[in-house]
Amino acid sequence: MIKRPIKTKDWERFLKAHKCKYKRTKASHAHYQCPGCFRPVTYRPAYKEVPVIHLQTNLKTMGLTFEYLYNWLEKN
């Protein structure tokens, strides 16, 4: 599977669909708290796309995989 960045708006839809709640913005980073996550999911909403390295870190925090994310994006 080729890992690729995704649009920021798609990432936000993904977080909201997984019941993640917006907590705050600190500097240029938005922080969401997801159910069962031990730390917040963080990304930069000013960017057009969320880089692969940020997706990798946040998916690991959420206990999910790239395969799950890309399948979810195709279906939604």
C-alpha cells in the first residue's frame, strides 16, 4: 500500500466520525481528544494536506492503520 497525505478537511471529517472532540488550538496546531486515546491527536489545520508522518503518529495514537483510514475515506 502506498501511503499518501490526505486533505485536511477529510482528516477533520474522519476525526469527527470517530467521536473525537476538538479541545484547543495551540500555536498553529489543532488538538482533538479521541475516545480511548492516551494523548491528543494533533495536526496543522492551515495546511492543505496532512503529511504522512503526522497521519502515522496520529493513527498509532488512535490504534488504527493506514489501510483502515484509506478504506474509510473511499466509503465516506
